[in-house]
Amino acid sequence: MRAQQRSRTAITENLKCDALIVGGGSTGSSIAERLTRQGLDVVIIDRELPGRGSTAASTSMLLWEIDRSLVQLTEAYGFERASRAYQVSLQAVSGLKSLVAELGLPCDMRAKDSLYLAAGSTSKDLIEEHGLRRRANLPGAFLDHAAVLEHFGIARAGAIVSPGAADADPMQLAYGLLKLAVSRGARLFEAEAIAFDAASRSVGVQLQDGHQIEARHVVLATGYVMPKIIQSTIQTVSSSWAIATTPQPDNIWNGGAPIWEDSKDYLYARTTVSGRIIICGEDSDAIVEPEARDALIAEKSRILTEKLGALWPHARRDIAFRWAGTFDTTSDGLPLIGPVPGKNGIFAAYGYSGNGITFSFLAAQLIGALIAGQTSPLIDDFALDRDGNAAA
């Protein structure tokens, strides 16, 4: 971490580069790694310390399952488009695990099965979801109440258990990717972009301090803070709260599988390498200002502690950490990734909902491919100006 802070300096002159990345968190670091691997001259700017926004608050459950079920996405967009989104999300988690292993990044990444629990008294919706996933050749098995209780010790009507998920330390992962990009020649600066002039062959970026950066490509990766040049009708900002217990490695469910629920406002939980249990939820799009959000940490922590006891009665409820974070969501659960309409040379990545780390890697692969001159049907699927009302 200290190495990254030392390499982050103020800008003292106007700059030119192949690609400017605005934002140094999970998405910015993933894109920086990808573009430096493609041989581009990369500049990264962040007005804060890299990773201190949404990345620091992330629970880092690397799920390939999307916030909207495959059934819901199929109803909105048709089976082909819906299953394509799920398949590329599955490939993104697999690709990120392979990259971390290849690079030897120390971020506590562990391959996991995920556990998608019925939230109500019936598992009817999960049975339908599992059937559609089988049609899409997605991995996973349906477990009835008895099987969930036997294998995981959790009393729910049913669940889908799926391979291919993971968890990791989000800050270590982001810093590791950023450090690698800097070692390849990327330049990291403390700066804030305030205006963008997309000309025919380059993009001029005006900085708060008066300097300018000229880049062939600009990538906006500023977490939930969306610049005014992006107009999206389906993005909203939400807050979430989380708690982490003291270590109890002898007292976690089978495999420490990341857990989430079949519910719009779902509860989600995972474990850490040291055996802590992290449980999160209580999401709200009505309370997003930092002061108001943080003022609720104590009350939300009490509620989450009660929900932890209901989910996993064996848990010791000694809470070591509690925090809140802000993230952006979309009405259809799919990310906003791709070219900024009407702004030649500018790309953006937003709207990750509950798939932050997964979609960060996906954004890096897609934007990297677009900059390299390739194309993809995902450009339309994840378009920043798409109408997602059908999936609301």
C-alpha cells in the first residue's frame, strides 16, 4: 500500500498518453492492468487515495450470479440475451481467478461454491430458476429443505448451490493490480477531472488544478460518482451496511460458501481466511449521503447481528467491525459498460449492483477489447443509454 501512495504524485505539467483512466479503485486498477498488458501508455488519476471509495467498502463476494435472476432477465430481454449475461459473468469470475493465480497476487483469493437461499416459505421460484439455468448450461444443483439442512446446517425451504464463485480481499486485489500496472510504466497521479472535450482523434481532459491531459482514449471508472457527461435513466445510488465478527474458523457453515437470498432486498454473507463472518444488507436508495448513512451504522449493525443469528444460530455474535458503503445499481441488474454516447474515445464502467469485483474484471476485458478494435454484442447489452424499464 505504501508503494502505491509514494508513486501517486501531483501533476506539474500537461500530459499526453494513449489511455487515461479516471479512478484508481477496483475497476480502474483492473483496466490499468489490462491496458498496460496491451502495451498502451497509461495514466491513472484519482482525487482520493486509490481504493478508498467503493472498493474499501466492498464485501468482495465474487459471484457470477447477477442481482436479477435468469428468469427475470429472460422475461425482460429474452433468453439469449439473459443467458449471455450470465455466461460472461461466469467467465469473468473464472478469468479473474486465473489472472490472480498467473500473476501471483497476494489477495486471499479462494475458489468457492455459492449458496442461493430461498428467502420465503417455498422454493418454487428457485426450482424455476434452476431449470432455466440448466437450459443455459450454467453449473449448479438444486437442494431441497432437507438437503440444505444436512449439507449446510441452514434451515431454508431450498437453495441452489453453484460452483465457480470466489472471495478475496478487495483492497489487496486492487493494489496488486495497480502496482503491476505501475511497474509496466503506468503513471499514477492525484488529480480530479472536471471537463472532457472529445475531438475526432483525441480527448482533452481538463483538471481541477488547471492542467490538461490529452489521451487517445479515456476510461471513466469513478465508482458510484457518475460524471455529468453520462446520461443514464436506469442507474441509482444505494447504501449498504455490514458487520464482521471476531474470528471463529471452527464455527462456520460448510465450506464457508458465499450466501445470498432469493429476494429483492437480500441478505448476503461470506467468511474470511481468518474465519470471520461478514454479513451485509439493509440496502437503501433513500439514504445515500455519507453522514446520514454512517449515522445508521449502530442501528443497522444491531439488525444485521439479529439476522446473522437467524441465518446461522451457531455464530458467536461478537462484532469486531461495522461499516457502511455506497454503490450504484441499475434497474435490470446489468452493468453500464462501454462507449459514452456522443463522446468519441470515452468509455465508462458503472452500475455494478452486487457484482462489483466481477464486473470490474468484465469491464476491463470488454473495454480493453473495444480499444483494441474488437466488437461484441455486449456493447448493446450493457449500453450506457439503454432502456432497462422492462426489467425494473
